[in-house]
Amino acid sequence: MKTVLFWILVGSVTLVTAEVIENTQCDTGRDATVLSALHEITVDPCPGAEDGEPCELHRGSNATVSFRFTPTHTPTRLKSSIAWVKGNTDLAFRAMRPDACLYMDCPVRANEEMTFSATLSLGSTLPTGLYPLKVKLQEVRGRKRVFACQLFDIKLTDPE
């Protein structure tokens, strides 16, 4: 009973600290359509979001990126990525594995709300500054349909 109460309290604290962030849908390319309704993206921690500013995160810390979505189709298998968008290049976080099922419950079914959640390690040697990030879910085989693709900014700073 004490263990259950502990996890309920931990979950409550996590829900309070995550902030819904401003984001935009990616340009998924010619003839590509995003096959999900996105409900929200949160980042934990995310000071600054309440003012509409990018999340201010510290080098050497972790941040959890989560989003709720409802797919309109059932995918065969999804790959996931979170990447820094630099010009026309996406530089993926190296520690993140591409199997989307590591970050969400699978199988994914059409018209069922899903939650994707991945924790990023923000290296202590990364330069400070503003980083546009892209989170994407895409089919691995077949038509490689896009199920989520959103852009948002973070501001990486030195720890205080």
C-alpha cells in the first residue's frame, strides 16, 4: 500500500512540473500527410513555457519530451526520433533508439489516444543557445507514412 501511494505521489509531482509548450507541425514533404491528431506536447522541466518562451534547460541535465496523439490509421511499425534541426539537416540525439515502442505502448491502433514519452540527456559539453527541435514518428516499412512531426524550441543554458 505504501508503495502504491508513493508512485501516485511521484506521478502527481511529475504532472505538475511538465509544461505544455508551443509547437508547430513540420513540413513533412510533398504529398505527405500527418496521420494523427496531436493533442499536446509537454516538456519536463520547462521553465519559460508559461510565458510562451522556449523551455530553458540546463546543460548536463535531463528533460522529458511527451506528446499525446490519436492516429487516424494503424501503422505497421513506427520509428521515432528527436533531433536538432540545423538548416536542412536533422541531427538526432545519439542516445535515443529508433524503436518507438521503447517510448510508448504498442501496438498503435487507429483512433486510440496514445502517449509518446522520451527522456533526453542534455550533454554538459553542448554549446549554450537556442535549439529548434523536431520530434517525429514515422512508419519503418511500406509507405513510410508520418504519424507525428512537430517542431519546438529549447534554450540550453549553463546550470546556475
